[in-house]
Amino acid sequence: MKNFIKNHNPILNFIDEAKFCAKAKFPLVFLLAVPLIYPLFISLTYKNEQVIERNVAIIDLDNSPISRQLILNIDSHQNTRAIKYEAKLDDALHKLITKEFDAVIWLPPDLSQRVKRRELADIQVYASSSNMLTYATSLLGIQIATLQSSSLIAADHAQLLPNTSPRAAKVTLDPIHISEHVLSNPSYSYSSFLVPVLFFLVFQQFTWIAIGFIMGFRREHEIIAQKARKTYWFIDYIAFFLFDLLFIIIGLAFVFGVLSPLFGWPTGNYRLLFPFLAAFLLAQFPLGVCFAEFYRDRYAPFQTLLFLAIPCFMLSGHVWPIQALPPLLQDAAHALAIYPAASAAELILYKKATLAELMPYYKALAELFVYYSLAAIAIIHRYDFLKLFRRVWAKNDGAQNQI
């Protein structure tokens, strides 16, 4: 018992972790720099990525009041900005490919004549779908503006019929009126939709890296000093994590207390956000222990991160629906804490969630914490369990031989 308290005392291990980081210096710099610099880089990268008013080049060969009114309608829509382009269609399409334009509209020279003769007038719209978000935004704006112009022209034509008032003409052509109420549309502010959940992912990965990086650093020192490999129990990892938690708290305070208000990222209710973040990172801790047990140097955690970063983001369900994935990947998504965390983050940040609405996500994180902890304990003591299994196997084998 005395040896256990001496070797696995959480307070002594916490102090030992602090001394080790201060002596080695580089782990301390790492723990300070990552939660401050990485979110700042993300904020600077996505700050101007507001998907509003996409550039639409318009080649107007008709140059009539009808075509000018259509251009004005397209320019007045919040999704699109009309740019009159005096050049050939091929040149405009080349600029569409090089992403100088998000869409190109070609208005034929007989547009107004066909409209006045009440014939079907065709316009050509070219849009690049290489960026799904800008494609959807620009095309939607063009469609709405064109439908408005078409509806006004049709109403003018209908008024020429006998005994038809402007009101009756409008109702005849547009009998069903749509009143749109969009509760959450990331197309109008893609960055604000994406970045806060990216912060969740950053601190998830930082939790894994912090535990693995310092453990890999310790293993390197053991090899250099030619010391025997020390076995760290789960309670030792808890003490190490508590030290790392100091830097995680500094990072969270900086990101959601300084960076988010500065760049305008949504934060929601702090009284709901920070407790949930604490539960989320606590659930990540034992999974980080599972990884750290296999690290032999400081570089291994970053190699693991290269493998896990994008899959975790795609399996979060934030940018791609989980239901669209194969069943095996759906099961993998439910085994990751980022999946319930991303769903809860949407409620906290964008939809003014209540504590009762978040309880199912707290429950999911608690279950994952238990599963991850059992897996971590099994991995830490894998050699002890193997010895016990061999001893029991040998004992049963000896008893059978006696029989």
C-alpha cells in the first residue's frame, strides 16, 4: 500500500508533471502555443469566407429595358452581385473555371422581342459546382431573380386580357404564395456555421496530443537515460491530465472569451457552453490514454492526428449527414464523442438550447467515457491480464493432465 501511494500519488504525479514540463521546456511551450495559435489561425482563415453576393457575370446581347430589369433584379438579390461583362462567352466561361466568377449568364439578342411576341425566351446560365456552397448560393439567387422578372412580365401580359385586373392577373399566374421562414441557413454565413464546431474538434485533438506528446517525451527520456520502462496507471494519467487541463482552460478562455467575440463567432449561452465543453473533453481523456500507451516518442501523436483529424470531422455529422454514410461508418460515428458534441454544439450556439435538451448528449458522453475508460485500463494492464490468463491456462492444463 505504501509503495502504491508513493508511486501513484495523484498530487505527487501532478507536481512531477509540472517539474518535467518546466525542465524539458518544449512541452510547456507546446501546451501554451497550440490552444492559442491554432484557433487564431482558423479564425483568420475563415473570417472573410462569408458566402454572400457571389460574382455573376452577365453577357447582355439584348441591351433592352427587359434585360436591364433582369440584371437589376439579380444584382438586388442578397446572394448575387451582377457584373456586366462585355466580352465573348468563351472568355467568361474561362474566368468561371478559374473562379473569378461564380456564375455566368448569357442573354440572347432577341430576348425582348420574344418576350413581346409572347414566345418562350431562353437564357443560358453557367455555374461551377466545384464548390457546393457557392454553387447553391449563386444559382438560388439567379433563379429567384429570374422568376420574379418572369412573373412581372407574365402579369403585364395577363392584364391585357379583357376584364382582368392587376390583382386578378397576379393571382392567376401565381396562385400559391410561399412565405419562407429560414431558421438556420449556413449558406449566408458559412464561417459562423463551421468555425465554432471546428474549435470543438481542435480541443478534442489537443487533449489527445497533450497526453500523448508528454507521454512520448517521457518515453524518449527513459530510452536516453537507459531506464526501465515505467508503467503508468490510469490514476497517473489523471494527474497528468489535470496539469494539461490548466492549459486547456487557458485556451478555452482565449477562444470563447476573446477570439469569438473579436471575430464575431457565435458562442451561445456560456452557462451551457462551458459545462458541456468540460464534459466533452473529460470524455476524450481516456481515449487519449488508449493512444498514449503505444507512443514511444513525441512525434507519434502527430502521426496519429494526421490519420484521425479528417475522419473525425467528417463523422461529426456537422458538414455531412450521418444517415448518408455506410452502416459501418455510422457505427464508427456513434463511437466518437465528437458526434454528440457537434449536435449539442449546434443547439447551444445557434438554437438557444435548454439544459433539458442537452441531457441526451450528456448521457451519450457519459457512456462513451465509461467505455473509453474500460478500454484504457485494459490497454494499460494488458501485460498483467496476459500473465494472469497464462497462469490460469497453465493451471487448468495441469489439472487436466493429472486427470
